[in-house]
Amino acid sequence: MTEPMNVNRAAPLKNVAAFSTLLARMVGRNDPDLPGLAVFFGPSGWGKTKSAIYGANRYRATYVECGQFTSARSLMKQVLMELGEARPRGSIEEMKAQAIMLMVANPNRPLIVDEAHFIATKRFVDLLRELSDKSGAPVVLIGEEQLPQHLEQFERVHNRVLEWLPAVPCDAEDFSHLAAARCRGVRIAADLAAAILERTEGNTRRIVVNLAKIADLAQVTGATTMDIAGFGGVAAIVGRPALTPRRYK
């Protein structure tokens, strides 16, 4: 990967634990007839990438991230670079063959493809099925909540998915873990914790934003306990914006 990742950054959230268990099942499958694809999916901001980064470190996985303009060639270049090939070259077919050879050498090293919803509607998503089929290595696709439906367009990919893992929103237990990691020395009152969970709808990213606000406010005021009144009321919580439709005359 381009940047070293610190495994200690991940709080012990349910999605982190579930994704680690998923990787363990995929790596540990013993039946050669079992397919090697898995899918981890859920709405943006639910902590999927953090879970993937933690799992990638723990299992020494190859990790690549797709984008809006990812092509078959750019995907294969990313995979090869993460597998240790400094200067990938050749046709897509040649790069695929090289990637398979490298993955065969270590079939217990998973390939994690994040933001896979960007490529899930493109025909070259079948490249990932080929990498897994021909190398025996697990390939895990991570994406937003429509990822399973997108993959239905490609039966050869869809029917090779061994595990479908939906991400879950943060609950009170997850919130307490995040608060302990992000707001050390500050006790968050039950009314504020409940209000943040409700306003953010369990979105991990938005919860972290609010915890950062709490930590900053506590540092400025010297508070060791933060309740909803001290935080500025419900209106101060960063949640899903309420959009008012514009009226046109």
C-alpha cells in the first residue's frame, strides 16, 4: 500500500469484528470447490473502509481502491503494484496472468477491492472472478448498499460469492468504544450520546465528526463531562441535513 496503516487505530466496532471474521472464513476455507469471492456492503459512512484497513493489516491482504474512472487496465496496474510489481506493463490479459501467478504463490493472502460499486456495473468486474478462480486466493469486494444488486447483472460473478456481509450502523455499544477512543478524559452524558446516535442514524463518520466537536469544546472549556446542554443542544449535532425543496414560481 502507498501508506503504512496503523492497526491500532480501529476501535473494536461490530463492523470491524465482522469483517475480520469474514476474512478468516475466506482464508480458512478448505473445500477447493467453494468459491473465493465475498462482498461487504452498506451505506456510505458506516465504517466499511476502516474495517477493511484493519482486516488488511491483520491478514496482510492486498488492498486496492476503485474510483469513478477506474478501468480494467488501471485496476490491474493497482493490483500488480500492491502485489509488489513496481512497474506493471503489458496488455490487460498479460497483467492478469502475472497477477494470478503472484497470487498463486500466496493463496492465503486476500485481495480486497474497496469502493467496488464503481466497477460493479462494468463488464471487467469479471476480472476479479478470474483472479480468484485461477489463483485460489480470496477476493473481497467492498461497496455501497446497491453493490449486491449491481453484481446480479453478472451471474458468473454473483454465483461465486461465498459470503454476503451487510454492514450495520453504530449502536450504543459502538458509540461508547468510539467515544473512549476519540474523547479521552471526557464523559459523554447519556442524553448527548442518545441524541447523537439518533441524529446521525448510526453513521460512523458523522458520529466521529460530533465526537471531534465534543473533544474540541471540552479542551476549550475544560469540561470533563459533556451533556446535550453543554454541547449547545440538539441543533449543534451534525446529522443528516434536512433539505427544504426550493419552490419555483
